[in-house]
Amino acid sequence: MGLLKNMLVVATMLALSVDRSAGQISIPSRSVGFVYDQLPEVPNVEIAAYLDATCGDSAAVYPTLLQIAEFYHNDRVQFRMHLHNLPYHANSHPIAKAAHVLEDFAPNNNTAFKWISLIFNNIYSINSQATADMTSRQVLDRLGTMANQLTGIEDSDFKTKMRYSRFEWLARMDFKYGCTRGVHRCGYKC
Ligand SMILES: *[C@@H]1O[C@H](CO)[C@@H](O)[C@H](O)[C@H]1NC(C)=O
């Protein structure tokens, strides 16, 4: 079972939890994180991964996580992605916020997952080192271009929605949720 072996590798690299039921905290009115191909029924198992959008280790395991999600979908295994934005990865929080903006713009199409794939595929142009000499506005410009490329969202629409407190709140909530689960990193090298 190559995939199961990969899964063990994933488990050692990530703060990854396998829950019998969806994790909950009392404050949010809905469960946090992004669900890949939402199952119509209650899942047998939920795999929850805490990823940082500009972390190389998260980028390395992400394709395997998506493979697992695809492969075990019919066995009612649900994959939930939490974007756990580490404070020393400056662009991860706006990228997570953009995931909520784009999921809202193009719902029910795994948009947040495609967004994170796009980010990971371009990680060396959007991580902290690559943008060290850029302003936050220039970083937002770069994200807007990528968001448009993925979904067709107009740059002005994207930037307006990036200021919505709802998306800010959702991005923060997912991070805080991870903290309540004891998550303090996304991979051993971060
Ligand atoms: C869903 O995403 C695919 C690309 O992954 C795209 O071709 C398709 O148009 C999208 N569907 C909708 C309804 O947005």
C-alpha cells in the first residue's frame, strides 16, 4: 500500500490528526478549515492537516494529501485542510485570507485547494525570502494576479474582498483553532 506508506510519512512531517469525528470548538458557528470534495454523508474518518501556505514541507506533502483524499473518498474518508499561518511566514496569512475570498467567489469546486496548489507551485516567488524587499501592497498585487489566473476574479473585486472582516476573521479562526489542538508548526524544518 504505497499510499498508506506515504500517509505515514505525512504523519511524521505534519502535525496531522485523524479524528473519528470533526473537531469542534465552541466559538465558530460552522466547522473551520476547508473540506475536499465534501461528502454528502457523515465521514467514517476525517484526516485533518495543518498547513502553512509558504512552508516548503507543507508544499512537499500536499500532493500526497490530495492523492489520499481522492483515493479514499469512496471509503468516506474526508480530508480537511486547516491553514495554520505561522507568524514568521509573513505572506501565509494573506494567502489564507485569499483562500476564503476565492472559495466564496467560486464555491463547491475545491477552489481553496486549487489556490493552495497554485501557491505551492509558485512558492519560490511568494515566500518570505522572495518578497523580502516588497511592500505588503506589492505582495497583494502578486496574489491578485494569481487569483485572477485561477478563478477570473477581477483584481479590484479581489482587493475589496481581501479587506472584508469576515474573511479576516475566518483566516484568524482557523489559526486559533489549530492552536487549541496544540499545533505549533507545520513541518519539522519550519
Ligand atoms: C471548477 O473548476 C474547474 C477547474 O478545476 C473549471 O474548469 C470549472 O469551470 C469550474 N467549475 C465551476 C462551476 O466554476
